[in-house]
Amino acid sequence: MTPAYTIGLFRGPEITPWLEDVARLRVAVFRDWPYLYDGDLDFERDYLDAYARSAESIFVLAMDAGQVVGASTGLPLADDTEAFRQPFIDSGMDPEDVFYFGESVLLPAYRGNGIGHTFFDLREAHARALGRFSWTAFCAVDRDRDDPRQPSGHRGNEMFWDKRGYTRQPGMTMRLAWNEIGHGEVDHALTFWLRGLEPMR
């Protein structure tokens, strides 16, 4: 049975009431492979502060009976922190030309119903409507395919991203540290994926 849900779209200052919900959802979903994140709500609040301060940020939320069960975020890359902007600068790209997608997180019971495509469709439409971006981008953690912690039968999102028109950019990598379950703070490499953003028709 397909679970019931609705999609909410919140832009700029409208996102503020939802920051805590998205922070909690990130902690819950990123606990699983491949992030293995031992969540920290204070860190999450600091991370999401860039979205709260951006007049052109977006939250796409999947909700069931008023509860946030999925979230997808985005903001102009120029409004994000230096750590996210620097790989673009190093590659000769102007951060002003890029709209950055944060996360797409969704509780397991709601997966497989097309919500992931909706998340991308609405964020891309938002970036396109702003009228000044040439690229959309996101980053994903790099993991060894032979890592014994990877669950049996795990299917990554790479094929989905590829079908959406995104291309992994080897060498465009940033580093972030977070507390990993059972290991404490660990430094991680995250590589960017890019797609050219065609103009509105």
C-alpha cells in the first residue's frame, strides 16, 4: 500500500519554521549507509543556518499528516559556506553561476513512489525561475565499494542521478568531518555532480 503524503514548497524566509524538522530528519536518514552519521542536532542547526539566511533558498518537503517524512533543499552556491564554494573556484567556475542542492532525505517507507524525482523537478524549476544560473550541483560522499559496512544488496543513487542528467566530477571534491557511528569524528571526501541548467521555455 502506497503511504499517503503531500508535497510542500517553501522559499526563502518561508523555510524558517521547518529548520528543526529537517535537522531531525537528516540525523535519522544519514545514520544509514553510506553516511553512517552519528547525528548532532547542534551541528545540523549550524549547517542549515545558511539556508535560513538565504533569500532564495528552497525546501521541498514530503509530509504525512503534518509530519515531515522527506526533505530536499537548495540555495545559491554563493550563499553557502566557503567549503562548498571552493572546489568550484579551484575549477575555474564562478559560484554565482551555480544553484546548489543540499540533501534529499526520505524515510524508507516512502521511497519508490517518485518523490525523489519530484524533489529534483521542483528544485530545478526553482533555480531556473531565478533566471541567472547555468548549473545545478550537489555532492555525495565517496565510499570504497569493498567497504564491509555496506549492506548486502545496497543500491546507490548513481544511476538515478545519471538519468537526471548529472555527471560526477572527479577532482571536484570537498572534505567534511562528522561523527561516524562507532568511530568518532572522521574526515570524509565528497565529490560534486553537475548538470547544465537549460533556460525556461
